[in-house]
Amino acid sequence: MFVKESFFKEYLMISVVLVDVSDDLKYAKIYLSIYNNDDIDLIIKEINNKKNAIKFKMGNKLKAKYVPEIIFLKSDEYAYLDKMNNLINKSLDE
């Protein structure tokens, strides 16, 4: 959906890292990684401001009874991967 229709004037590379859906399927936390941009928090805020339009478009595509209430969050994937990489390198050096 982001590929076909952009809510931003500039080019952004956005990846969905994780979607955490509640047991009753009414809430979803969507973790995003945003590349080539230093204003990640601002972009996440802008995406959350447009979540009703995104939710509407999701509802047109989903074949489900409910469209979950969504919130977009910044992924800490790279911090975690960097930490794991450092731990592995440290253990190999010993």
C-alpha cells in the first residue's frame, strides 16, 4: 500500500518489521523501520496522523470482520541487531 500510494512528498524506504496483533484482533501495533532519513520520530508521528486513511484502505483489502485499531511504532531492530553482533564478536574474541 505504501508503495502504490505515498503520503509523503519525498522518497522514503519503509519496512514493516513486526505486527503485534491482540488476541481479539481489535488492536495492532505495527513496528516500522525507516531508512535514509534522520527524522524517524517525525515520520512515525505523520504516519500515525494518517492512520485513519491507512485503516480505511486496509479495510478495503482485508477480508475480515473487523479492521484492527492500529498504531505505528519505531522499530528498534537495528539497536538489537547491533547489540547481538557485538556480543557475538566479543565471544569470538575470547
